[in-house]
Amino acid sequence: MIEARDLTKRYGDNTAVDHLSFTVEPGRVTGFLGPNGAGKSTTMRLILGLDRPQSGTATINGRPYRSLTDPLRTVGALLEAKSVHSSRSARNHLLFLAQTQGMPSTRVDEVLDLVGLHAVARKRAGGFSLGMSQRLGIAAAMLGDPQVLLLDEPVNGLDPEGVLWIRNLMKQLASAGKTVFVSSHLMNEMAVTADHLIVIGRGKLIAESSTQEFIARSSDKSVLVRTPDPARLTELILAEGGKVTDGEVAPGEAASSEASKALAVTGLAAPRIGELAASAGVVLHELSPRASLEEAFLELTSGSVEFGTHDPGGQQPGSQQPADEPGHASVAERSAR
Amino acid sequence: MTSATQVAPVSPASPTAGRRAAGFAHLLLGEWTKIRSVRSTIWSLIVLVVVSLGFTALFAALTAANWNGPRAAPRDATILADPVNSILGTGIGLGQLAVCVLGALIMTTEYSTGVIRASLLAVPRRIPMLAAKAVVFAALIFVVGEIVTFGSFFLGSAILHSHVAVSLGQPGVARAVIGTGLALTVLGLFAMAIGALIRHTAGAIATVIGVVLVLPILTGLLPGSWGAHVNAYLPEQAGGLISQAHEQAGNLLTPWQGFGVFCIWTALLLIAAGYLLRRRDA
């Protein structure tokens, strides 16, 4: 169990974490969600005793991190991917960590097997890809078979297979009764991973609820339709009692192209829209029901985006998707539909 | 059931002295793995050995070749006055820069690579972590440092043998040779403390080298007897006295006093480093 009470952390004039209180219960995956710069990493560093808060306390199983003996046996943490000396081998990195806890070197080989890094265990970690570094970080977190895990953006840089692997690992650990606290800035990723959500923005708590509740509250049950003949389709849908708006709000996707236009339809189910189009001979390029969690999340945190882009034409939701992870984002999106 | 068979439960939450000692042994083992598993350690130590022995041999050979040569009289007199100091002062004087670099790197690379976070997650108590690192590093430099100083001494004295006879049995010689290795060890800790305070590789190395090489020149420019007095208490100047087999006229401190001054400087910096390690965000 992790407890944060009234945590506040300021760096100069910038308040990164602002009187934040929450509890992370064992036996479930708790997602820690917020836009970039919301204070997720800082909060984790405060919990782990790396940074000192101006006020408030953070405890793990009732004790501050700095007072734990052999802490890796209680807590495993994955912070930024690169926290390995580039000329040290993966095995030696894990070995020194194990030795400080009085663990045998056989445990190092076990976790190397667990994360699939055995073949490169004696290679210099400086040559590792982001995905391999991430796996090494997870190996370090799992070293002491801890009761509590804190993972900061663990799927960053992983391929789809790796994303799935982490997701399953976290679920397994939670079902084994462990406390799993995982941060992300991607709502859709959390929707399929976390049982419980803690949402923060600008260092403040915005929402805390079960993921199911959050989804139920947030879904607007709209259907995205893409067609080369939007005028005719709009006519048909309005005649059936549906509502049509421009589909531009879809995050991370091109709204319209030369050949087709995206429409957001509410009030009609996807099969009915398909039937209408078929009966009138209107071509559809896409027909997808959406639980627009990402939108709900953006709406929730829109007042608290630290590094938001300010588009003169209005809020640009797509800006929340980091441009360097297109593959990852699409995996998360697909799985949420 | 008799009372003899009852075993008092040992609470894992109350660490005994034995547990603490075992814990510190684990930290030493971990720091040893850290220090031996990076290339900068190997390279710095190779540079220390090669440069020290190489320049000692070069100096001794050039000196022997030019003995009694034109304009060599003052130099020859200096060497005759304290041959040990001349032998140890040349090659090791250059080789010690490798110890400065390694000492600084040992702390600053923790920060530049992010390993400091892994280290502090494993060992959240900052002072034992710093102490374990200092002990392991000091032991390593002491062993290599003594090998280098004894090697330099035997090499230099063998080459100069026909001009000056010097042996470990002469007064002050063994102290100077062993002491030079000790001073290298303290220099390593001095550099490590500065690395822990500054946390950036370039800044830390520049500072250490500045204190060792540049500061004595600057304080030497001070007017009157100020320069001599300030200089005598500078860390590297005071620490260097231990390499003199014969105390020179005008020394303000004895060799061991000088070594003590160097140790005090280093201890103060290590205490400051420990204090800041506890206070600062990692």
C-alpha cells in the first residue's frame, strides 16, 4: 500500500506537486494519469525518497522509503529508462543492486530470464535500445520480488509485443496481491490496464475512481463515419433522428482527406448507420463506434495542461499524443475501441 | 513444552548490530561490483601506472645521462639533498592526475548516467552509501598507489644507483614511499568528495585539477610571507610533504602534520558531500 498525504513539491516558483493526497491499494493495478508535466514523475520520486517534499508525507506499507532496510525487497521501481552506466553490462548493473540487498547472484539470472535479456546480459548497456533498457529497468524493479511496484511510463519505447507483456505482467502481479502503481499520459492505455485510476493535472488531484466508472461516465457513445459523400449520408441520418457533427475531434487522426470526410454521429448505433448507407448506396470508408476516453480525459485535464500547444483555431486535442510514438498510440487506441 | 525449547521471535524490524555490519558488507560488495565493472576505472588505473612508472624512468634516465653535465649542478644538488622526493615527485606527480580524474568520475558518472537513482533506491540511507563507496575506492587506490610508489622508487633508485645510493633503510625513506601511496589515496577521496559536491564531470575534474595544480601558483603570488603560509596549508601542498625523506629548510609543517592537514581538508569535503547528499534531490 502506498499513501501520499498532502504532498507538495516546488522547484523554484514552479509547483510540481500541490497538496496531493491519495492511497494506492494492493491487489489491483492503479493507473496514475495526467498530461505531460502534471507531476506524475515528481510524485513517484517523492514516494521513493529521491526528492524531498516541501510538505506532506509519503509512505510505503506505512513507512517512509528512506527508512526501509533492503528496500528492493519491499519496493520495485522503474523510473526513466536510462539509469544504467553505459559501459556497465546489464548483468553487473543488476548484480550490484542484488549485492546491496544481500541477494545471491542467481536471482540476477532469474530476473534476466524473466525479462528476456539473458542473451545480452554481458553486453554493455550503452548499446541497448530503448525497449531493452526498459526491460532492464523492469528486471531491476522485479529483483527483490517486491510487494509494491511503481512503474513510470513502463510501455514507453516498447513494441506492441512488449506493451502486451508489461500489461499482462502488471495484471498478474496485482492478482497475486501486490500493489501496482503505474503512470501514463495515455488514457487508452490505462483503460485496458488499470483497475483504478488516479488522475492529476498541474500537481493536483483531478479525479479518483475505478476505471469502469470512469469509462461509463466518459463515453459519449458516438460513431465515427468516413464517407466520400457526407451530404447524402448526413441527410439520411438526420431523417432517422440521429445527430451529425464534424468528425474533426477524433484525436490523433486526420479529420478529413480529399476523398472522404469524417463525421461524428450520435443517436444511432453503428449497424443502423451501415444499413442506411447500404440502402442508399452511399460508400463508407470507416464506421467505428467510439468510447472516446481520450477526449474525456483531455476535457478533464484541459485546464491543467502544463505544456499545451495553443492553436489559434481552438484547443488541438491531437497535440497530447507524442509525435515520436505513433505505433504505440495506435496500439492503445485500437485496443480501446 | 519447556522454557528451554522456546525461541524468542526475532523482529526483522529491529536491526541488531550484526545485521548492520552485514548490511554494510553488502554495500561494500555492491560498490566493488560497480567500480570494477566500468571501463573508466580500468583506464584510469592503467594511466596511473604507465604514466607514473614511465615518467619516473624517463626522468631518472635523463638525469643519470646528464649527471655532472653543464648547468646540471643545481639540479644534481637538489637530487642529492633528497633523492626520494625527486624520484617520487616526477612520475607520480603526473600520474596522480589519473587519480583526480577517477575520483571525480566515480561520483559524477552516477549523476550523468542516472545510476544514482538506482543506487539510492537500493540504499536510501545516503551516508552509508557514500561511506561504502569511499572505503572501496580508497582501498583500491591504496593498493594500486602503493604498487606505483614502490615501483617508482625501485625503478628510479636503480637507474640513479651509480650517482646516489638510496635505500628503504635510510631514515625517512620508507615513510616517504609508503606515505606517497597514502597521499594518493587521500587525493582520490578528495577528488571523490568534490565530484559528489559538484556532480558534473567537467566541472568536478576542472576543480580538482585547479586545486592541485593552479591554486598553489596563485597563492604563491600573495605578498610577503602570506604566500608561503597559505601555500603550506593547501591540501595538495600539505599532503605532498609526506614524499620528502628529509624535511626541507623553510617547511612550516612536518611531513605527518602536512598529511594530517590534507586528511582534514578531505574529511571536511566528505562531510559536506554527505550533508548535501542527504539534503539535495537526487
